[in-house]
Amino acid sequence: MAEEPQLTHLSERGEARMVDVSDKQVTARRASALGVVAISAECAALLRSGGVPKGDAFSVARIAGIMAAKNTAQLIPLCHPLPLTGTTVEVELVGETVEIRTSVKTTSRTGVEMEALTAAAVACCAFIDMVKGVDRLARIERVEVVTKSGGRSGDWSRQT
Amino acid sequence: MAEEPQLTHLSERGEARMVDVSDKQVTARRASALGVVAISAECAALLRSGGVPKGDAFSVARIAGIMAAKNTAQLIPLCHPLPLTGTTVEVELVGETVEIRTSVKTTSRTGVEMEALTAAAVACCAFIDMVKGVDRLARIERVEVVTKSGGRSGDWSRQT
Amino acid sequence: MAEEPQLTHLSERGEARMVDVSDKQVTARRASALGVVAISAECAALLRSGGVPKGDAFSVARIAGIMAAKNTAQLIPLCHPLPLTGTTVEVELVGETVEIRTSVKTTSRTGVEMEALTAAAVACCAFIDMVKGVDRLARIERVEVVTKSGGRSGDWSRQT
Amino acid sequence: MAEEPQLTHLSERGEARMVDVSDKQVTARRASALGVVAISAECAALLRSGGVPKGDAFSVARIAGIMAAKNTAQLIPLCHPLPLTGTTVEVELVGETVEIRTSVKTTSRTGVEMEALTAAAVACCAFIDMVKGVDRLARIERVEVVTKSGGRSGDWSRQT
Amino acid sequence: MAEEPQLTHLSERGEARMVDVSDKQVTARRASALGVVAISAECAALLRSGGVPKGDAFSVARIAGIMAAKNTAQLIPLCHPLPLTGTTVEVELVGETVEIRTSVKTTSRTGVEMEALTAAAVACCAFIDMVKGVDRLARIERVEVVTKSGGRSGDWSRQT
Amino acid sequence: MAEEPQLTHLSERGEARMVDVSDKQVTARRASALGVVAISAECAALLRSGGVPKGDAFSVARIAGIMAAKNTAQLIPLCHPLPLTGTTVEVELVGETVEIRTSVKTTSRTGVEMEALTAAAVACCAFIDMVKGVDRLARIERVEVVTKSGGRSGDWSRQT
């Protein structure tokens, strides 16, 4: 009989646990994620306009994302604390959306998908905080892990 | 000449700042948000199956959301620290999605939209952490503020 | 039929929530707690001996307790964030025990029992960290709320 | 002449310090702890009763414990920050007590007793927070390290 | 006999405590601080040069300062947690120094000098982190509270 | 043509990033920093006087510094989280100044200058918090990295 797939973060009794990764290999691991914020045409125009420097709107989202990557183990209850070796967050205005791409690296026993995902989600929230005064409807329309590499399960990339 | 809309978190020089709300009224304020995680049919079936108790998968997301509401001022650089007076996070399995609804209350000088939004986004991330072992493609397909009440700008509700 | 007592932090569906205290009165509130660490005779003698100044062993526990009082809403998932207006932690060597007494005050919508209790528990842990090199068996033998005042339910004191 | 035992966290001048473990071996290490909360007969009956699901009362304590294990270096002033590789917290109702057992693993230069102890203490506090509305007298009656393995000092187990 | 001045954060026994401010008035309070970082001529020239955008070097310091203001009660052991109502951090290149000016507001029972000072100190550190790769000698040459207003002790300004 | 020196924390587009150190060697690294607080003659005399124990004024600064070393990655946006293996903070009264010397060690891929610097800066702030009631003019007059060792760039020491 085929074994039922398991929710690895739950014990046999269905109780939350931080999975034991003690015996996994320390290897270089990397993950990337994408977050997309939908904004109004007026807000997009304002962000592109030259009247007032808008640079910090993007900087705040970038920095919030980088810091969230480092805070992931405090935010996601069952995540392992990991020594991140690099993190980038890119914020780009594309039409009436803002695309936020995160990339996180570690050399550790488990992967950094959650760090990349959480960084993207929090950066999206921080960006919305910057523009909510002019665009009440700004909303996150996607956050997802895009690529993952390193570790036993090897490289992986979302097909879109 | 009509005044250009402003990004209120930026100064005239375009620099990030925490907006001065000292002169705003202390009033009861409330906001709610919705987050939606798309999961696979297999994952949805597993969450509904009776073989293993899955309660903690939902509990973890709920608790992560409540704690994120309280951590918002640490996560979103320009948010004011607010004394939250109540927070709920509901996690419901609806077809092949998980709907996460947050509600946050305060009695303070500024609103709690960002707390509701951030709680929803982090709860979505925590839920994905619980199921990623069985559903690599699990992803956030929406996070948005849904209602807001209290304060000078009055009640507001997203039209959907 | 008499109503069954409720776990107030659970909804009717048994789900964790941060209770809504929006309509409670802002009043002066206070709570105190006691923590007791049992140590060995040798450890007690060392702490009393004059050869080396031991002051920081007590200071570390005091400061850890004060900081834990302030961190309670980050540690205890459903606690409300409260603006503490005063906190003391006293650490006293009594025979072969260390008694840690905490007192916490606020002017707010809900009480500070959990702050007093958590401060005492963490101060006990911090004290054990200081002495564990000389006393592996050091252990917490009690942590409890002792008094509470303010709020609708009035003054309360544990009978011992 | 026999050397006096030392409080290793204090310098020769009695000043607090984070002990230098740079030259210790990186090895697999593990520790477990036990916390016991005494509750009333009425509270124990309520937790066992079928009328309302009580699962989240236990989940909240479990998750608070896991997160506290990860926060130990922030809570206990002189603890080293360690990359935990696994953490479990079990919460069990035994008569009129709740037994909370924690287990923490790392592969690092120093042990995780404090992480196991702090996780147990904070989980006990979180459990009391869940039941304090129905049992004001709920109290921690014990928190202690139970076993320890790995590192130069080898395996150790509390005799009870 | 004139009374000896007191260190208000110490009890009569010289023990650290968070001072009780429960009976102080809730009033609008404000404080500002100045931090100065000395940098090399080469570093100053690089920051002024047009070849590469340098905006984020300043943004990072600003945002680190704003977040530090909010974290003050976690960083400074005996500080009260306060609901900040506004915070600005300005970073300006002046000759071969970087001047960082912080302004913090609250409506609360105690003042925000420590928030202004800590924000300035941490912003200085964050700025040094940005430039240390090109200027190893960058150093903080001053951090001080400059003005304070509100509360019983009234307005105050450092004479320079 | 000589290459222009780079701000390593900025990308080619001038955007903040956490530098990728994945390929750097894991080596023993160490850094020390100095912070100096200038106080009034009256305050210095009070700290030296025998009437009331003043020990906790120094302990608070020491402990705040040690904890800040551990919090550096949360405070300085682009710092890597590092597993510190040792930290000391010494606080000494020298004439009308207080000298705070920090020393931080790790075995990791990048150095700990920022940890040493941030620990010194926050310890200075915490010390000022202790004495500000008797010395409003207390101020930081210097914070700087003093030595650094380990890693590719080798040993370094500030010439004074």
C-alpha cells in the first residue's frame, strides 16, 4: 500500500514540531520568490512622476524585505533559524504593478524557501504601507516561491 | 491648481518618515483583511482526511497571524506602534484554497489596516510552511485589506 | 442550566484569539508574581562567599526579568501589548533557594498578571543560566501570580 | 589546594560576560526539560470535556514553547545564539497537572539546556494564559532540565 | 542637609528597576538628538559623486534609525515601552561628516529622549555599515540629546 | 584606469543588499570597539561615592551591550546574522568619562566589527539612560571599531 503523504511539520499525533534536520547535510542552498502588488493607474503615475523624489518608497520595501528574511524564524513558528549568507530584494514598477523579487542564500542543513517567500510577502506589505495614502485599493495579487536549489531534493523551478 | 496627491510617508525631499499623528483623535478603530492560499487538490484532500489530526496546521497559521499583528511595527518600517485591543485570525479550507480572514482592533490615533494586512500575509506564509512538504506549488494568490472603520476618514469597504 | 465556564482565549469553535478588550475601562492595574529557584548548598555558599563579586549573577536575573515583562506580548501568543508604567524584579538568596519577586504596573484595558508571571519565569531561567556551571541540578520549583489589583474583577491575592 | 568552583558567566571581577566558546568542538548536542503546571479539578475537567474543542489551548502552549526555544538568546542575556536543528514541545494533561516536555537539538559549540528550559518555562506561562480565566490559581510547580547529551561533559540525566 | 542626587533607575539597594511613572501626566512630549559620523575625504567624495546612485546609503540609515526608535524599549533595559506618534531621521552629508538628526514624539507618561538618542546612535552604526568597505576609519564622533519638551520638567535645550 | 571604490552594500543600481558571503571562508574572527560617554563631575562623583550601591548602573550597560551584540542583525539592516561565540563588554569610570570596551568573537564567513560597534553604541545609550536623571548633558563623545582580526583582510588596528 502506498504511504500517505505527510505534513512533515506535524507529529503522528498531529502536533506542531520543528522538524529534526540534525542529520541533513550542510550544503549551499538558495531560493527565490516573487511578490506582486497591484496598484492604481494614478498611483503608478505618481511613482513615475518627477515632481517629488520617490526613491524611499522602493528603499523601504527593499529593506523591509531584507530584514524580514532575517526575521523568518521569529515569524514562521516552525522555521529553523538559519545563518543567511546573502539576500537581495528588487522592487520594480511594471505597468500598474510592482514586482518584488527576492533571493536568499545560506549554507546550512535546510532550505530558504520560507525566507524568500516571507521576505517577498513582507516587502509587499511595506510597499502597500507606502502608497496606501494615495491608493486604498493597493493589494497583493501574488506571492510565491519561484526557484530553489541545493539540498537533497535538488533544483526546482516553478513552471508558469 | 489641484494639489498633487502625496505619498504621506515621504517628506518633501522624498525621505521616509513615520508620519506625525500626535494631533489625531484617539478613537476606536478596526480593520479586516483577507489572504488566500491556493493549494493542490491532493493537499486539500489530505487536510480534509481523517487519518491524521491536522488541527495544528490551522492553529500554526492562526497563531502566526495573531503574533504578526502584534509585530507589525517591527516589520513595516514606518508603521506606528499601536496598543491592539483585539485580534482574530480565521483559517478556512474552501475547495482548493485556504481563506485567512484577520480582524484587528485598537483604540488609538491611527488605523490598523497594516496590522490586518500583515497578519494575513504572515499567516499565509505560515500556512504554506505547514503544507510545502506535500505541495511545492502552494502559493499566495491574494492578500488585501477588506474593511476599515474609525478615524477621520470613516468606514470603508473594498468593493469586490 | 448553569453556563459552562469558558476558556476566554478560545472562540466558540475552539480557536485561539486575542480577546477583544476594546470596551473595557482604562484603569490602573498591577500584578505581582513569585518565582523560586532551588539551588545546591554548595551553590548557595558560593553566592554568599566573599572571594569574588557575585553581583552580576543577581543583576542579570533582574534585568532579564524586566526585559521579559516588556516582551510578554511577543512571548505569550494571545497577550495584548500593554504600555507598562513600572516594573521591579527583586532577587534574594534565602537558604538554598533564590526567591524572585516581580511587580508590574500599567494603566490600560487589561491586567498584567501574565507580564508579572512571565518576568518571574524568565528571570528564574536567567538565574539558572548563571549558576548552571556549578549546579547542574538547579531548577525552578515554583512560579505563580501572587497578587492582582485594578480592573473590573478587583483585588485578588493568592492564599498560601 | 582545590580550586573554588566558578560562576563561568562572571569574569574575575564578577562582571557578566558571554563565555568564549570559540575553541569548543562543533558536535551534535541535545537537551530536554520538563515543566509542570498545576491546575484545578474544574479546569482539568473542562479541558477533558467534549462540549467545546480545546485543541488550541494545547497548540498555543506548544507553539509558544517552540518559538521561545528560538528566542532564548534574546531572553537569557548571556546565552549564545545557536542554530537549532530541531525542537519539540509536548503538552499532556495528567490528572490535575499539565506536563510540558521539551526537546531541543543543535549541532554547535555549546549545549541547549537553556533553550529546553526556557521553552518549557514559556510554554507553561502560555498555558496558564489560556486557562487563567477559569482557574486563577493555576501555577507552575516545576521547570527543570531533565537530560543533556553531546559536548565535552557527555551525557547527563537528572536522577528523580 | 541637602539630599544627595539619585540615580532614579536604581532602588535604595542599588538595584535596577523600571521607574514607576503610573502617576505622571499623559502629555505631548518630544525630543531630538544629533549623531555625527566622521568619514574620510575619499568616502565623502564617493557619496557626492554621480557615477553610481548612493541614495540607499542614506535610506538605510534613516530607516534603521526609525526602527531603532521603535525598538528602544527592547534595547535599553529600563526604558518604558511608549506609543510613538511620530519619528523622523534626517541624514545629511556636511563636509567630511554625516549629521544624523532625529526627532521623536509621543503622547505618554514619560519622555522620549532615549528614543531620540538610540535612534541616532543606531542610525550612525547603520551608516558606518554602509561605508565601512571604503572607509575603515569611519567612526561616531558624537551622539547627544539636543532638545526635549513636554512633561513636568518642561522644555530643555542643550547649550552648544 | 583605476577602479572606483565601491559601497559594497549597494548594487550597481545603488540598491541596498545583504552582500553575498557564501563563498567566503569560515574562519575565527574577532573585533573590538570603544565607546566613550562624557559625564559631569557631579555625576562622576556620585558614581564613585559609597553611600548607595551603584553596581547596577554598570551592569545594565554591560548587559545591554551584550544583548545588542546579539541583536545586531535586527538593528543594522544589511548585517548578516552570525553565531557569536563570545562577547564581553567592560564599563569603566575614567575621570569624567565612562569608557565602554566591547569584544566580540565568531567563527563564520564574515567579520563582527558591526557587532562590536553596535554593542558599544547601545551600551553607551543604556549608560546614559542610567545617569540622565542626574546629568542631563551626558553624551556619547566617541564610538569606533578599534581592532579586527580574522578573514581575508587580516588583522587591523586603528592608529590613535
